[in-house]
Amino acid sequence: MDQRIINLYDEYTHKPLSRETFLKKLAMLTGSTALALTILPMLEANYAKAAMVKEDDEDLETETISYEVNGITMFAYTAKPKKRMNMGSVMVIHENRGLNDHIKDVTRRVAKAGYIAMAPDALSENGGTPPNEDDARKQISELDPKKNLANFVKSVDILRLRKETNRKVGCVGFCWGGGLANQLAVNSPTLNAAVAFYGMQPNAEDVPKIKAAVQLHYAGLDERIDAGIPAYEAALKKANVRYELYMYPGVNHAFHNDTSEARYNADAALRAWKRTLDFFAANVK
């Protein structure tokens, strides 16, 4: 697919670009409204594909839980292996489209690897993630960053203290959630490992606060996010933070999301996921 179309979709999903304007620009790039509407399903999420691990997997227990943090009720989707204790725990942090079926599937993938996994809904204060992705993105853009971060820092502690855990916690985040994973590494002293997929980097001056091991996955064609790599890596080295950084050439932002045909890259996604699980095995299990 024309990279200009991928870049336009990235602009639409990450900047204040209305759907009407996006569709007009897409029609200009494709040559007609009809072609634009043909290509659109390849760009947008198709949650019928979001079932690598089924909800009723016989090895797992899944549920939606609620808990109180900072004066609000947080909702989270959880998955864990049946009849196991003393497990490492992993928080899964969603993209800027909220807690959807894809992220729930990723949560089950983590559980299948032997962890208790929890995916909090950042939009809990609004009643939870709405079904319309544009609404979800808008609501996430309106969150108070400091309050949201505080909610997730507290959620790390709540996950760590669950009776099934070994008191070790990792997190993995994607896109908006990747940026939040980096912020948790800075702001959560009890976090053991943070994995960020194409996430915004923290300020360099905050990097010395990091106690967790950090693993970073970046897409070679993701110019918007990749611009922050040099400063972040330099700060990690200077602060002697344990980190791993992987670049996947020729792939786009959101390459791990298998519900988006145009941006998903199976080879990069599988390699990055294996590295993620190996990292958790070394630092959380």
C-alpha cells in the first residue's frame, strides 16, 4: 500500500484530524471516493481477527474486575492460567482506541505464556471504552495525563499484591500504551520490567528514575515516534538502565496489531513478541 496512505491514517489516528477530512484526503490519494472506501477496511481494525487465543480457552480463567484508585472505579480485563499460584504478573496497556477485543486477546496471549495478566481501561472514569473508535480516541486525548498516570501506577501495585503473584510485575504497552509503559518505568518504583511497542519516550531528565529493565520495539517507517529514540537511548546509557532496543526496518507503526491488515507485519510481530516473552521470563517469572 502507498506509504502516503499509511502516513495519512497515522495522522488521522494521532492528530486532531476529523474523519471527514481524513476521508477527503484519502479519496485524493486513491483517486476516488469509491477506491477510498475500498481501502478503508484494510486500514481500520477488524476485530473478527482478534482471537489468537479464544475467550473460552480451556487453560485460562478470564474476567472483568473493578477496583478503586484515586477516587474512581477502574475496570480491567484479566486472564490467568487455571489453578496456578506464585506467577509473575503483567499489565497490558491499550492503544489510544481503548480496551478493545484486540487488547483482550493480547492479554490472553500473556496468560497463555504463564502469567496473570491485567489490562486496565484508561476510560473507566467515563464508564469504559466506547464502541466507536473515534469516540475512544477523543476521550483518551482529553484525559488528564497526570491523573491517568497515577491511576496506572496504583494499578501496578494492585496487580503486584494479588494473591496469585510472586510480587513481580511487568508491563507491555502499544502506541499510546507504549508511551505509558515508558512513563510507568519512570514513575513506578515497584515495576520490574517495561516493554514499549512504538511508544513516546519520556523526558531524558527523568530516565535516571527508572528502576525497571526496559525493552523497546520500534518500526522503521515510524518517523513520528522514531525521532525521539536517540535522546532516549543516550539517557538510558548515561543512567546505566538495563535496556534492549530493537528496530524493525521497513514496517509501520502498529505492526504488532493483527487486526489492521495494512500495517500488521507478521514477521516483525512474531519476533517482537518472542523477545517480549523472553524478557518477561528473565525479569518477572
